[in-house]
Amino acid sequence: MFLLTTGTANVARADDDACIAASENEIPLRKQGKLEAALAQLTVCAARTCPQQISAECARRIRDINAIQPTIVLAAMDSSSNDLSAVTVTVDGLPFATALDGRAVPLDPGTHTLHFESAGMAPIDKTLVIREGEKERRVNIVLASTASATPYVVPEANRVAEAHRMYAEIAWGAGAVGLLVAVFAGIYALEDSAAETATEGLPGGNAVAQSSNTAADVAIGGLVFAAVGGVTGTVIWFTAPKRVKVVASAPSWTLEPMVGSGTSGVVLSGSF
């Protein structure tokens, strides 16, 4: 009888120590904002097997944490506004939900990154700042189908077309330079021609004539260059491949209500 009583007392003491430890472990967890972990500890020390004083205190703390524990309601739709339930969600890289059933779920306060995935849909990330006491915050996500959300890639035909147009513009630019050279050289040749007539038979007349001839040759060369550039640019432009019309990707966006002290509204965010 004596040995049985001692053994029972030792078991009871071990249970008491576990209750006390759980009660003490909850305090730093709550200060760190880890309310879910804190509730897990309080569930241990609030059990009826714990001393009544500890159990009552832990039960009171559970009520306090439940009052400030934030909850969120996750919802997802496709681009046709059909509800999606087969959506997996991770929070900060850790599993959070394997399906969306419309129920509010607790989430510790702080900044969190939610990652949504569904078969045949492009995944999307959403960053939330969760506040203490925030209840049933609704997070609505629109997931675009993988086909419509394919990143934009410039078709090869469009690349070739753009290259042809660039070469055509370069040729036209070169032709324009040749034309300017021809114009200025022509003006210079006309002025020298007039001077040549005035100085014919006089000393230095040959030099003026030579200068006039040189300017005329430059003008002719400029015209030829301008003609070649213009024709080449035109040929390249009109023989370029036709551009392929590309349909823009469907946007991914989120719509969620915003409720605060004395204010309310809707927040729209996403990628377009």
C-alpha cells in the first residue's frame, strides 16, 4: 500500500510539472505573436488533470488569445468567376490548406506570403499583413489558366520583321546623308562655276575650275549614294516578313475588402 501511494504521487507530480511547464512556455510564444503555438501550450495546462488553479488560469488565457487571434477566409476563382475549391495554399513556405471550403481559419499576426496553386492554373503569391483582432478577413484570388498566363514571348517572325525595318531605316538614313552632301556640294559647285566664269583667263582660274569640278563630282556621288540608300531601304521594308499578332496574357488579380477604424473599401491588386 505504501509503494502504491508513492508511485501515484510521483505520477501526479510529473503531471503537475508538465502543466506548469506548458503554462510558462505559453508566455514567450504569445509575446512573439505565435498565437497558434501559444494556444497549443494552453490546451495542455487547461486540462482537468492539471491543478485547478493552473487549469483555470490557462483557460482564461485561452479566452484572451481567442479574442485577438486573427482569422482569414480564402477564396479563389478562375477568369470566368467560377469558384475553385481544389486549391492548395502554403504560408511562408509551409503547408496551410489543401482545399478551400469557405471556412475562416486562424493565422498568426504579422507579415505572411501566401502561395496559391491549382491544376491547370498559373500559381500566384499574395503578401498579407495580418493584425491582431482581425476576424474573417477575406482574401479573394483570381487564378488565370496556364494557357492564357503564358509569359509573353516575341515570335521569331516579329524579330525578323523588326530587324528588316531597322535595316531599312538605316539605309534610308544613309540615303538622307548622301542627299544632304549632294545638296551642299551642288551649291558649292554652282558658286565655284560662277567664280570660274569670272576668273577665266586670269591667274588662279584653273584652281577655281578644279575646285568646281571636284564639288560637282561630290554632288553626283551624294546623289548616287542617296538613290542607292533610298531604293535599298524601300526594298528591305516592303520585303520584310509580316508581323504575327500576339494575344496579351490574361491578368492575375486579387480583390479583398478593407475594413478599418472609420473607413471601408476594396483593394484591387495583381499583375496585368
